[in-house]
Amino acid sequence: MELLELWILICKKKEIPGLYFFVGGRPLDVKLEDSASYHTPDFFIDESGMKLGVKAKVNFTLDYMQTAKK
């Protein structure tokens, strides 16, 4: 069992509210079937998507903080 799967099971069992989302890291010019899988020597991440992921996470956090004040 992967760590993510274990964490999801723990959250469901304890009913801990949360959010999980994926930010793609595959280069746009590489087809899904041509990309190397995780944990292989050929695996490559296109870090240009990280900026979008950070913006999304910050916005989720700010929105949550605003709703928590009410």
C-alpha cells in the first residue's frame, strides 16, 4: 500500500476533512503512453507546472481561512 492510500484511509476512518489534488508534471510535448513511470531512472518532471500548483494551494488556503472566520 502506498503512503497516499494509507493517508486517505486514515482520514476517512477518522473523518478528517481534507483535500487532495494532482498537479501534472509531464512535459506537454510528451504523450502519456510515452512518458516514464514514477520511480524509474527515466522519470522526468516538467517543473513549469509547479507555479500553477503553488498558486492553487495558496488560493485554497486563503479561501479556507476566509470561510473559517465566518
